[in-house]
Amino acid sequence: MDYLIPNNTEEILALKNNPVNEEVVATAIAGVVKMARLQGQSLEELTTSILQDDRVLDPARRRWLSEMIVQAWNILPDS
């Protein structure tokens, strides 16, 4: 991956200045996982917040994103 894992919301938001591709999405997901851990959130808490109803993602995409969060949680080392 050519991108550093974001450490805060500002760094995640800065990713929107890049063309959307798999690497940018993976970097953003890794940043969300990293920030959740630093805030003391559990995986369950994080996935619950991802699955909450919103107007941006349809249910299938929220489930996919939740699965990617779980995979990232399991792959990334603890900070």
C-alpha cells in the first residue's frame, strides 16, 4: 500500500483528494479501525455503528463494509 494508515479524521478526509480505488478504500478502512481501537471501541461497537441505518449506503453495501472492517480488525496489528 502506498498510503500511510490515517491517524485521525482529518487524514481520512484528506484521502478524498485522491482518485477512488481499492487502495484508498482499504487505507480509509484501516484508519477507521485504528481510530476505533485508539478510542477503546470494540469490534462489535465499530461494526454496529457501521451497520446503523444511514442515507449514504444501502443495506448490502453496509454489510460489505462491515465485513471489510472485521477483516481489517483481524489483520491489522494492535496500535
